[in-house]
Amino acid sequence: MNIDFITDKIASFSDNIAIVDSEKEYTFNQILDEYNNAKKLIKENNIYKNAIVSLLADFTPKSTALFLALIENDSIIVPISKTVKTTDNYINISQSEFYIEINDENVKITKTDIKPEHPMLLKLKETEHPGLILFSSGTTGEPKAALHDLTFLLEKFKKEGKRLSTVTFLLFDHIGGFNTMMHTLVNGGLIVTLKTRSVDEVCSFIEKYKLELLPTSPTFINMIILNKAYEKYDLSSLKLITYGTEPMPETTLKTLHKVLPNVNLKQTYGLSELGIMPTKSENSESLWLKLRNDETFQTKIVDDILYIKSKSAMIGYLNAPSPFDSDGWFNTKDKVIQKGEFVKILGRTTDLINIGGQKVYPVEVESVFFECPGVLDIRIYGADNPLMGKVLEAEVQVAQENNNREFIKNLRKYAKEKLEPYKIPVKFNLTTKNLYGDRFKKKR
């Protein structure tokens, strides 16, 4: 694929700083040099056109340049984050013909013995278009492999966008991470790479490099609030915090707006299967958002469930049935309520807990408990009950001094004052451990 529309833009920013990796600065010209080196590497290792290539890496100048070179080579790219523990499974499901591992400055390229046979892969190869395979990050079952024609996902980056400085919070194999990388590169922004994605690392980089954009998750936002990082670090350069990937507790959003009143807080909406949609939040304190319908995305609501049709939608799953109906609509399984042009996403129907006929979304109960003193984090889930079908239970993260029966009594008292009886957890399990995984999403 001719990617001059990308490389020409990169060249136009010449000696501006493009990426800061391990606190070392790389200019846009240096990224182009890395890109040219990557093209030579591809040729020297006989990575042929349209080859399926797994790329195990974090965000670095080298991995970014190699990603671009693989697009130019019309490769079908399988980005794999270093957090993934089932690399072999990803390689086998994607039927990767090559496996590239990047560690610091070292690049190891291995040719596999796999011969692609999946009809969708063979058909995409015939088009001679580059592709992208993204794996779902579900906590149960085998991850689904979404196959994209990259020409459609790249179309949006031909338009001029805002130049912003940001961090690589969303991972290398996440649709949001891909979107952040491409948008920042083609618009001359600055990318600061992260190693640990701890609160201190992220906030210290915001302060040091005067970063303007933080794309993150509600779980990480809660960590910023709990650690009072806004007091420890100068975050005044921030213009925009975008959040998505999981439901946002309303109390967390309002607290964030209170402590960072000059930052625009925007809810994003994207899926590995469809790409990232244009959205507009009602305001920084509101969970109501407008999903903009345009030539790329269309939406409809059927029985309070959001459906989306997208020109940038995946071709299909490599290891699961097609989720699209005969007209191309995708059932997001997100239940919504409407207010004029705005919608509020309540949660996935798969997360809904039915308690004797009363339906509860975990996040609505979690949001109430976030206001309870001593609660650092909470996970609400359903447990089987012979009379009610399901009842609520709670796993609550607390500090060591609150890890006792007295605190559970306080939680029960608080719940009775704030919640309807059927929304009160019948059991509280206290822990001092984090309730989120490597991707800073709550474990469901």
C-alpha cells in the first residue's frame, strides 16, 4: 500500500520531537530513518507481500516504524502487547507466517511453519491490501480475532486533526492504542512511551513534557484520584482526558471534574470490531454522549440496545461466527437510554444481573460505594441463589487498616442508607489487592 500520505506528513514535521522513549527524544526525521531501516529489514528477511506477521512489542520508535513498513509491505499485521501471556495461541489463531519480537534495540524475526488456510485471510491476501488482526481482551474464554482491511481504518488519518502531545497508555494491540499512535504521528504531535503505566510514571511525564492528552480508563482515573496525584504533580498542561474501555462510575467522573476543573473530560466509544467512533460528551461531568452519524458510522437503537454499522468494520472473526446481521448491523450488546440526541450507556447486557426479576448493572452499585470512606475500589458481581436466582456480592479493595470485620459492618450500614434492598450485596469480601488487570480494566 502506498503510505505517502503518512510518510509525507511525518517528513513535514522534520526536526520536531515525535517520540520520547525511555526519556530519549526522537525526531520525525529519525522516525523516517527507522522506517527506511525497517523496510530493508523486511526485504533482507524475505517477508513477502501480504504475509501475516505477528509483532510482539511495546510502543517504541522501532516498533512504530516497523508497523508502518509492514503496512507499506501490504502485510496482515498482528500486534501483540508484552502483557499477553498466550503468544503462541495468538500466532496459531492468526495463522501468522512470521513472528517478530522487539526488545529494546533488538529485533528477532522468525519464520513459522504455518500455512494460512482461513478463507477470509486468503481473500484479503488476494486484494493485496494490508490487514490488521486485533484480539479481544475478554477475561473468559478464548479471545476473538477480529480481521480488518487496514485501508478502511487508515482512511480517517488522511484528514487533518488536532496536534496534541500524549502518552501511550492504551496498549500496542488495542484499537485505541493504534488510533492514538496514528493520529499523533500524522498530525505532528508528541508521543511519550510508558513502561509501567503506574500513576507516578504517567503523571510525572505529564508534568515533565507538558502533555495535553491522557487517553485512559475509568479504573486508572480512580487511581489518580485515590493517590491524589493532582496534588503531587503539575497536571495543568492537560487539555483533554478521554476515557472508555469500561463503564465509568458517575461519582468518579464528578470527582475528577472537581479536582481538574480546567480539563475537558470526554467519553470515547470504540470496539475492536468497528473502530473508534466520533463522540461528543454533553459536558465534562456528564455520562451522556452524542454518537455522531456520518459517512463512516451509522447507529440505531432497538429495544434499548445500540446497533452500529461502520465502513471501517472488521471483515469478520477468524475463530467465531459473524456478529453482523444481513444488513451489516453489529449488535454492541450495550444497553442505552436516550435523551434527545444524547445516549447514556448503562452497560453490556451480558453484565446485567437479574435479582428476582429486578435488573441491576454492577456499575450503578459500584458508583454508590465509591463515595463510602475507605473504599479504594469495588467489584460487584452476581452469585447464584436458590430463591432469587442471583444475588449481589462485592469484592472491596481497602487499605490494610480497614481489612477487618468492623469495616464490613460499616459497609452494610452505608449500603442500607444509600441503596434499595435488592441492590445491597449479601456478602462483602475485603482485599488489599488490586481489582484490575494488566489493561487497567476491572476484572469482571
